[in-house]
Amino acid sequence: MKQSSTIFLKIALFLMGAPVLALGIFGLFYLANNTANPDYSYILYPAVCVMYLSVIPYFLTLYQAFRLLIYIDQNKAFSNISVIALKKIKNCAIVISGLYVIMMPFVFLAADKDDAPGLIIVGMVPIFASLVIAVFAAVLKRLLQQAIDIKSENDYTV
């Protein structure tokens, strides 16, 4: 298979990672040092720490997705290494979801202090988005594993 068949998805992965990297370098650092209200700093610092921690599994997920695209280019899509990559993507998505669940009490405190109940719904978006990704990766992993098993049975039956 030509390498150009997945070039669009590789570019999309880069475009997904670049803003998060820029936000991690500049945005969160600025947010932590320039709070709008100094009374919120005890709420803001743990939330910023969780956001920084969630960048690690996010980039691990992007890396595994990139490797999965490379396996597709090399005609190794139906192999155990693809199943392992999908398992790692699932685990990283669960870790991201867990980190943002840990951050929810701080979001609740900020919403209660600022009287902004919509902030809680906004805080729940990363939790559910990463859970959807985890479920999707788990389903793909299971389907891929079944396809590999069927392929190996057919290889033995000649």
C-alpha cells in the first residue's frame, strides 16, 4: 500500500498535537501565573497540574495512532502489533478520563465560587470524549483480534 494513503490522517494527528503542545508551553503557564481573581488560585493550581499531567497520555495516544498508521502503510494492519497499539490507545484514554474525573471537584468549586453552573458541563466534556475514544478503541481492538484469529484459522485450513 502506498504511504500517501494515510498522509491526510498523519497530518491530522500533527494538527491535533500542535495546539495542545502550544497550550502546554504557553497557555497553561500564563494561566497559572496570571489568575483573574487571586482568590481562585487554590482551585486553579490543581486544575492546571491535572491538565499538564493529561498531556502525557494525550501525546502517547497520538504516537500510538501514528504508529498504527505506519503499520497500515506497511500492510501490517492485521497483526498483533496493531492490537497492542489499540490497547495502549484505550488505556491512555482511560487515564485521561480518570485525570479529569479527579479534576471535577476543583471545577465544581470554581463553578460554585463564580456562580457558573455551566462550567461543570464544560468540565465533563473531556471525560466523556476520552471515554468514547476508549470504548471505540476497545471495540476496534476486539474486532481486529477476531479478524486476526479468523485469518490464522484460514491460513491453517488449506
